[in-house]
Amino acid sequence: MKKLTINNGTVVLVPVVPAGFAIGVVIRADGKGRAVGAFFGPRVNSASDVNASELQLESAVLVCRFGDHGLHTKRWPMIGVIPSWGSAPWHVTKFSRRHDNPDLCYVTEYDESLNVISEVVLPAAEGKALPDEAQYGSGVVEAKLAKLLQ
């Protein structure tokens, strides 16, 4: 069986209950199961409802690290690519997670291959606007999007 290649800039449909799909963009995939994506609403019914050229990172309802199982099983159909894909507007961002001290947080930065390049402890307020550092399974991404797109 041929291994599925997931290219940066790939646009996917993510099923959300009770019906429809969220739109996703694979910002980076390392080919080893790790990916970073941006996900958008409102819900759509099919690929024909998606205009990839209108998607912008700033309008994502969710940016997260995720496992690529949904892509490999084709539960998340790949429907195209962002026109004129370039990494500049679709950068791998920094992520934050809780520290034992509620006044602090960890901020982790990844390189383009999704390897950690730095981790620092900062005041919690500085990490508040950053996405959560956890890596979600594809089912968790679906559940989060279903809640966000109610």
C-alpha cells in the first residue's frame, strides 16, 4: 500500500456532528504522524462550498497540533490546496501550556519540521492568546470543532 503524502497547504474537510464539515488547512505535516493545522467555520456541506483562496490564518476558529490519523484513514478528505501556497502567512506558531504556578506558562516554539526549538517560562498573560500546546487526536479535533461551530 502506497504511503499517503500530506503536503503543506492541503485543504481538508473535517466531519463535525451532527452534520457537515469544518474546513481545515494543514500548515505543516512531518510525515511521521504529527501535524499543525488551522480550522475554519462556518460548517459546510461539501467541497463545493469551500473557497480555499479566502482562507486566512487570522480567521481560524482553532489552530492546533494534531495527529494525522483522520487524513490517512480518509475520514478527513483532502479537497485541494491553498492557491499560491507559501509558508509566510501560514507559519508554525508558538504554543502555550499551563505551569504549576498559575501566574506562569510554558511557551514552546517549533521549527518547520515540527521539532521543538525552544521552550521558555513566561507570565501567563503572555501565553493567553497562543494555541494550546497539546497534540490532539483527530477525534478530539472533530469534537472541539463541533462545539466551536454550534
